[in-house]
Amino acid sequence: EYMGQYQFFCLLFLAVAISAKQLRIDFYYESLCPFCNKFILNSFNDFYDVILKYPEVVNLEIYPYGNTKEVQTEQGYKYSCQHGDKECLYDTYQACALRKLPKKEAFDFVVCCEEAFASESSNGVDSPAAQCLGDRYSEIRECTYSQEGANYIHELAVATNSLNPPHQYVPWLVVNGEYNKDNEMQIRFSLQNFVCSNIDTQIPECDEFALKKMTEFNPKDFFVTRRQQSFLGDLIITE
């Protein structure tokens, strides 16, 4: 009888595990976008380390490319970034980090860079990367300034330009392969709220979390008065 009960509960646990769906969130951004910076340093930074502890429950992927324009020439692909050459450089730094570092270290690097950009504390174009990467700096820098880094950026261009519907601004957030503006705004307000409210398998960090109220939402957190920007983020600029 005991063995029968044991087998029953094992099968029940297995059935629950199989039926639980993984939540997937894809985050498209660019390294020097002020709206992306605000999201990364707040909502994203508050909870990404928790998410990475439970890859079977939530898969969070990030794409540092955004509104960059790619042009194919005889010499290969050339890129024009919305916020200039430094943004192209750091999109590539982050692309290389995402390929070569453990995911937690790569995400830590992205956050560290955004903190440096926000404080404007860096001296020299490569300084934030050097400060944030430590012993891995030489390896990631070599990738960034090589064809390998360019290949990674091209892969990000393909992924970003394949979005359906196409992205209209950054940050752009897709949930389970589908874009929904309400989901996007909820994630930008609180990644923790959204994840804890939408996962099939509960995690300890969600057991007693306090839901932030959308009444705390402040439009000023998303709006900067600039011709090329909107309430939601950096728009795609068409020449």
C-alpha cells in the first residue's frame, strides 16, 4: 500500500511538472537608450537574479541591438546606431558577454555598464567595460573588436528585424513569443509583479512578495521631452 501511494504521488508530481509551462520574456534594447537604462536599473535589476535561479520556470533573454540600422556592403555589414558609435561598441561588448560568459555574469555586466552610463563616471570609451568585466575584460574586448563580435551583432539584427509585429521603439518586450502592450507596460513597471503573477510553478521569492500598485505609476518615468522620443521609449527614426 505504501509503495502504491508513493508511486501515485510521484506520478502526480511528474504530471504537474510536465503541464507547467515555462514563461519566456524577450527584452530588446540598446545600450545607450535612456528608457532602456531606466528599465534595466530599476524593474529589471530588482528581479533578474531571482529569475536566473529558476530557468525551468522563466527564460529571460536580452537582445542589445534595438533601433540600429544594418547595411550590407562589399566589406561586410555596417551598422549605424541611434546613439552613435559608443552605443554600437557597447551593444557589441554586451553581445560578446552574452555569448562568452555565464548568463548571470553577462547580465551583471549589462547592469554594471548601465550604472556607469547613468552616473557618467567613466573615463575613456572602454572604461566601463574594463571596470565591469574585471579579469574577463581582455577576452570580451578581443571579441568586441573582431569579426566574431560583428557576427554576433548580425545575429541580433536578424532576431530583432524578425519581430512580428516589428518593434516600434525600445525597450520592447515580448512574452511567450507575442507582443502585447499591456504586458510590456506591466513588466516595465515591475518585472517581479509580472513574473510572480504569470508563472505556473510558484517560487519561494513569490510566496510573500508585495505587489506594487499601478497607482504608483508615474508617466514621467517613461517620458522625456525630445522630438525623437515618445511616451514609450526611443522611436525608430526613419530618414
